[in-house]
Amino acid sequence: MKVLVTGSAGFIGMHCVERLLARGDDVVGVDNLNDYYDVTLKDARLARIAGHEAFHFHCVAVEDKDAMAGIFADEKPDRVIHLAAQAGVRYSLENPHAYIDANLQGFINILEGCRHNDVAHLVYASSSSVYGGNELMPFSEHHSVDHPVSLYAATKKANELMAHTYSHLYDLPTTGLRFFTVYGPWGRPDMALFLFTNAIRKGVPIDVYNKGAMVRDFTYIDDIVEGVIRVLDKTATPNPDFDPLNPDPSSSKAPYRVFNIGNGNPTPLMNYIGALEDALGMKAEKNMMPMQPGDVPATSSDTTELKAWVRFAPHTDVRDGVARFVDWYISYYGCNNQA
């Protein structure tokens, strides 16, 4: 099977490509290697997969309409994992146009490529951020997601709506995965675990938002990849029980599905920091900061639907996952605090 993976030099993308190659798939990678964060880390991820004979890489931005149309036409992928996006809630306050370009223009290019090239299944990254102003825990796919509190979240909700439209109009099977705070080796430098680790090792105070009164459903990368691959292999289908008089947001009469993919074990931020301190053998000096615009105090995933669909849900203990990240970080950056 040939699989197109966008964001293939990204955190989740690289890990997905490695899994696909290991099981014998042909993989077409797309990534623009932009400088939103350290490009050398992206290059190092890409180096892990670039030498594989079944991997073919295109350095292209998904918002480049003509380039993406050409890749789809030339490569003819059987299935697509779309992970490329402009990520980050706080950055969306500073550079909103980047989110429109990558997350909306880029996504329509992916949908059109799938539509015109007989792609059997599109799996794309959504986000727990779509739950926005909803405070009913745990978050369920059956809940309304009509109150985003960041532009990033709004673009991800828009992706789900756009996917449903193409599933309905063109019978394109699509599955959206709402990722919950993914962490682990080769992670993004703008995420809390990376920032905290770098600061603690340098003896620099860490910024702890909402004065530490935050809860997140931290989800380890290996669990995310397992879920993505299992979902990729199970094509979205119409829900035969869908009731248009009482429509369920998670499914449709069209071949459309949306799933949470989270650890199902919400962890207080201070416990997360404690696990990191234990793994490093160092204590953090903390700057207690107010809540940031666009952020939410807590996330928690209900993964009942994912378990029923693919017989899997994330389960890695946060302390184990944080320890594995620290092992990787020290191995990658060495004893010198280079990050």
C-alpha cells in the first residue's frame, strides 16, 4: 500500500512514517521544513527515514495548490495521513494568517487531491482544542464543539466540517482524530515538556500558567501512532443508525468519522512537572503565571468510541512516558544544554 503522509518531518509524522515503513508500506512524505521551530530537529527526524528505499520525500508546503495537485497525480497514494498544519494555540494570536494558509488552504488542497485521485481513506489531525468553551468532562465526540476559544481550534473545527462535506458530496471516506496533548521523544520544542526540560537543565525558571491549576490528558507518542495506523486501516463508513432528526456530531450518513485519541487519564500540570523533576533528578524553579488567552484549564478524553472502532486506546503511564522523553532528550542534546 502507498501512503501519503503530510508533515512527515514533524513529531507525529516521523513516527507514523517509521511505523508504516517497518510494516512494508511505500510512503510518500510531504513537509515544507519551515522555521516555526528549530529546523535542525526537523532535519534530524527526516534523516531517520530519508534513506529508506520505500520512502520518497517532497519538500513542499501543503498550501501550494499546484505542487500538491502534482504530487497526488504523480504518486497516486492509496491512503493519506494528513498531519501538516500550523500548530500552537498561542502563536495563532500572533500570526493568524499562517493558520488560514496552512490549515484551511492546505486542507482543501488535500481534500481535492484525495477526491480527484481515488484515495480510499483520508485520516487527518484534528485537536482536543475544538472542545473550546465546553467544560463537560470527559470530552466526548457526541458533545457540541461550536465554541472555539482560539483561531487554531477554529481551523481544526473547520477541517472537520470540510471533511464531512467531501464525504457527503464525493463519497470520500474521512476520519478526523482529535489529538490530546501529545508528548514523547522527538517532540516539538514549543511544547511544555520540551520547554520545561530545557529550562530546568539550564537552571532557568519555568513559566507555569494559571498558577499551576491546569489539567491535561497527556498522551504518549507511541499510543498516538498505534491509534493513527489502526484508524488508517479501518476505512470510515456511514453510520447506519444515524438519525438526521437528532444528528450525532461524531458520524454521518456519509463515510465520515471523528474520534478522540487521548490517554483517558487527566493529569494535573504540577504532577506532570513532578514526574519531569524526578526523571531529571532536578527541581524546577517556577514562575506562577496567569491563564493565557486562548487556553483552557482542563482537557479529558472519552475514548469509548475509538476503543469500539479499532479495539485500542492510549494507556501509557505519564511517569513512564516522561522518563522516556528525558532519556531521548539527554541522548540527543548530550550533557550540554544545547536546546
